[in-house]
Amino acid sequence: MATLRTRWLLSMLLVNLPNCCTPTGLPTRPSRPECYFPCDEESCNVDIHCAWDPRPDPHFPTTYSLHWEPAISEGRYVNSQTGSSAVIDREDFANHGKISVWVEAKNSHGSTTSQTVVLNIADINKPPPPNITLRQQKSIEIEWDSFCDELGFSVGTCYVRNRIEADRVWLEYESGLFHMHMIESPQPCTIYEIQVRCACTTGLISDWSTIHRIKSTETDPVGKPDIWLDCGTSPASFNCALTWKNLAASQACSVLGYAVTLFYNNGTNVSSTEESSRLCNKMQCQLNTSLEDVSSFNVSAFNTYGATEPSHLVMPVPGKEKNEQVIQLNMNEVNLTVSWDLPSQHTDNLKEYVVQYKQGGSPTGKGFDWIKVKKTQTVFFKGPFKKVTPFQVSLFSVSQSLEVHHLSSVIGYSLEGTPSRVRSFNVIDIAPTQVSLLWEPVPLFERNGVIQYYQIGLDRQNVYNVSATQHETKSFELKHLNPGQEYEVSIRAVTVAGPGANVTTKFKTKQDENFVHLIPAVLVPSLVVLLVVICILVLLCCCRGEKVCPLVTSCFCEKVPDPSNSHIFRQMKHQINDSLAWICIPVNEQHPNISILEVVEIQPGAVMSSPEKTSDTDGLTRPILRDGCSQMDCQDDQSENAVLKQGGRTDHRYGRKDYSKMVDSDEERDKEEDRDDCWSSSEEEQLTSGYEKHFMPTASEILET
């Protein structure tokens, strides 16, 4: 295989080597000449006519000359007057059975020659093209006459070629020895172009005849109309329009009309051929009649020669459609390529696939096209397709029983833009810690692209991306909010081209009712417990002194006097158990000594029985001390002296000066007790200390109560 390939490459290189290696400026090598004796219907010319392709160089003027040998005169040649043909006169090659012929091209830079052709003088007769006769019935019949017999030659092989007038490609056939050819089943009302050429048993083949044209006759239409439903952007709906494509010229020369038959669910059917019942353009027609309660329909085309077979279609049943995401789009402003991939079970009982596109927002019959394929899963549509305009592409399957099933739909854009604002954005179901957001999706013809998601912003801080599905309304819940707080929430749609404009609204969450009801149930018992604890601490501090709770004492008992400074308390000290001092009940002594203060009222005119007692102006009796003063007077004097010694400290609560001395420890109290004996002169001085005078009520105050 490699050897054959190498040989082919070498042969091509040798053929083109002369042209490739031509020096710059030299004329291009002309083609090999074609030489013959031209013949007409009666005889052939005796001079040799030669023609070639000059391949001129437009940059340099070139002259061409025809050369041959052997020649009667050495170096014989003839210059070409046209640059592409020349004639060798008979006297220049007479008496020679064969001659060699070539063409020379010459310009100011030099000359080149063509390949040499060896001519056999007896075999270069060229007959004229045959005469053609065309006849037509249902097929086109072509007949011709060759001039080989008139020229004294036997008829050889002939060739026929034809094409449709609008085409550029010829279809060529070899007819052999027959002088007839037929074009079977031509397209109706179509112009065909036909040519024939023949060869005799000796000599060259003739040129192609002149082009003969014939128009095929009109027949009854062939094929079936291509029918479908335009349901807008709803794949299966009763709001559809029956649509069909006009028959191509290859199917019918002219169509007088279309016959439409509607079959209803109640068993009746209605047929119509009136032009008023349809709207047509160059490509499509659509029925104006409503399809409500229609189960199926037939459509056929007709002309004066007959009618086509009817096309039948069953109305899609709502509820059976699917929406599997199996479609892939490749779309620009010129082309739309649709491909899909379905499992093998979808091909069971399958007659064909139908792929359609519908321009969003366009009326029925416009911006709509479809293609039907058997097994292929890729189709191509030609545009133009507008920018930022939605095109819904849908895929359907048609079963052998002609039932239609919607498989999938997808929206595509040739070029996307940013979307419009979201409509009807509301906050509903407001709760203390969450709310619900509700909005309508952007209408299809205002999206300007495929919406990837909706972006929700809360107080310009938290952002939530909500997937864009094809529901009529959208909702989203904002959670973990604070009760009774005002928020600002915004929303916008986002495409691949970017986000659209924001829509903003404000709301305030509700107060938590359960929390309000819980405040009295929790706060009141807590306050009660707190007050009880405070009272207990105060009692402990006031009864036990600063040793038990110095911190609390400083807070709650800052101005409460220390009872240990009282002489009465000192007398009771040994009778009280410290462990139960807070209730002031002695436990170590069954019958404690209780000091009793007796107040005796002296009647007017009474005489004191004891010189040691005296009466005061307030009517109270007081014991008389040795220095001749009353006990209360001495206590006042000592209290005043104690106050002076303590630096004149005053009590801010009562507006009076503090008592003489604060005893803060048991050791100091014991020292004081050792120095003082009960009812001694020093003890009497202690009985009249500043503590009793400062804090104990006077006799007049007791009587007043």
C-alpha cells in the first residue's frame, strides 16, 4: 500500500514539475493541443484544426505558435492569431501518416512549450453533434440522430446529460448504441436542460450539442403535507393552531387549495376547503378554526389533476407531556443546532421525532418552524435569530399510532443580556423569627437571557441565591431573624450577562408573644427569690456582725451600730449561744437573766424614800452616782468627752455624733470587761456611755408611745 501511494505521489510530481520549476518571468506552460478534422452533416474539412488552453500571464504579453513535424519545409510553424487555436494546412503535412504537434509560448523573459501530441491523420475526424428531439408525456423522452452514416462511418457510442435549470451539476448517462434516453418521473412544472454527443467507430467524439430545454408537465401533487401544531410556548395546549408547510415545487407545480378535516371527540367531523378558513404565506399555512374538543385532523393538497394523500395527526393529550432535560443547544444569530440523547426505550414504537422552535412573544404562525426526523438525534435550523430574544425549543415523539408526546423543552438565546426587574415582590407570613418572600418570575419576553438564579439580599449583608425554575410564582423563607426588628430585603434576577435591577421592600418582624407571656412567669419568681436571699443576707449580717459577711455588711449595714459596744449586750454575751445568735435566743442557759428597766412615775407631792434617787423634770427617776450627778447626766458627760476624743465624728443618718468607741474584736471587749466590774463607779460610767444615750430611747420617748 505504501508503494502504490509513493508511486502516485511521484507521478503527480513529474506531471507538475515543469510548471513548478518554471523560472520567474517565463510564460506559463500551455496545455497540450487538441487537433482534428472538423466535420459537418455532409463532409469533413481537410485542414487540421488545433486548440489549447493558453493559461496567459496577465503581467507579461505572450505570443503563441503551433509547431509540428515532420514538415515539408524544416522548422515549419504557424503563429496563432487568437492565442488559443491555429490551423495546419493540408499541404504542410501531406504524404505523412503521423505528425507530432506542440504549442510554444514566448514573452520577453523567454519561452516554454506544451506537451507534444502525436496525431494519426486517419483517426482525427470529429463528427458534428447529433440532432436532438424531445417529447414529453409523464416522462421526458430524448431522441437524436448522428451523422456518422452520412460521413461514411459506423455509429459509435453516445452520451446524454441533463440538469434542472437552477442547478449547475450535470447528470451524465451512457446510452450505448441506442439513440434514445428517458427521464423517468420528472419533477412537475420543472425546466430541464439536456445535451448529447456521439462518436463514430473511427475518429474523435463530437462536441456536446447545444443545450435543449423542456418543461415537465403538471400532474397531481405528490407526497403529503407536513403538518404540525403551533401552541406558542405551551407544549401541549388546546390553544393551538393547526399549521402545515406549503408543498415544494418538486411535489406540485401549483396547488389550488388544501382540504382540512377535523375529527371531534363526540364522533363528528368537519371538512373545509375554503381559502377564508386559512392564512398562508410563502412557507406555511395555518387554520383559523379553534381546535377545542378536536381529537385529530387530516390535511391534503389538491390541484386540477388530483390530490395528495392526507396527512393525519392526533391532538396531544394534556397531562402526558414530560420535561426531561435532554436537549442541548448551540445557537447564534445565523444557525441553531439542536441535539438530544434519549435512552433506548424511547425508540420503541417510535415513528419520528419532531423538533420545533418558537420565538417568545410572537403570534401564532410567526417565528415558528419544525423539522421531522426518523432516527437522527441532531437537526439544524437556519436563522436569522434575533438578539436577546427567547426561542423555546421543544422535542416531541410521534408513535406508530400517531400519538404525540412532549419530551422536553428548553429556552435558548442567540445573544443574552441583563434581565428586567422582578415583578410583584411581597413579604408575607411575617413571624417573630422568619418571613416568607413571594414574587412573580420575570416574563419570558423580558428576561433577555436564561435566568440562572434570583439573588436576595437582606440588609445589604446576607445574600441568598434561589434557583430559577419554571414555576408561575416563586417563594423563599428568611429564617433566624430577630423579633420586633425592621429589615430591608431586595431581589434581582441574574443571567450570564449579569444581574438586573434591584427591587427593594421593608418589613418588621412581630414581637414574640410567647416571650411576653413568659416574662411575668419567670421574672416575678426570680425577683421574689432574689429579695428573700437579700433579706437573709441582711439578717445574717446584722445579727452576726462583720465577721460573717464583711462585704455585705459594708453594703447593707454601713450605718447600723455594733451592739457589742452596749453594756447591756456585754452582760448578755455569756448567756447567748453564738450559733443561734441570728434569732437572739440563748440556748446555753435555761433561765437567762433578763435586764428589766423599771419606769416609776412619781406622783406630785411625793417624797423620795432613797437619797440615791432623784427626779428629773420629765418625771422619771434616775439613780444618783457618787459625784452627785444622775446616772444619765454622767453618761451624757462621758459621751461628750468620748466624742471629743474620737475627733468629732457625726452620724449622717440621724444627724447626731457617733458614740465614743467602736469595739471590733472579742479581745478588746474582754479587756474592757476586766477593767469594769458590775455596778462599780467605772461600771456606772459605762452604763452612761454614749451608745445607750445615742441609740436607746429616752424615758419620755417610751412614755409617749
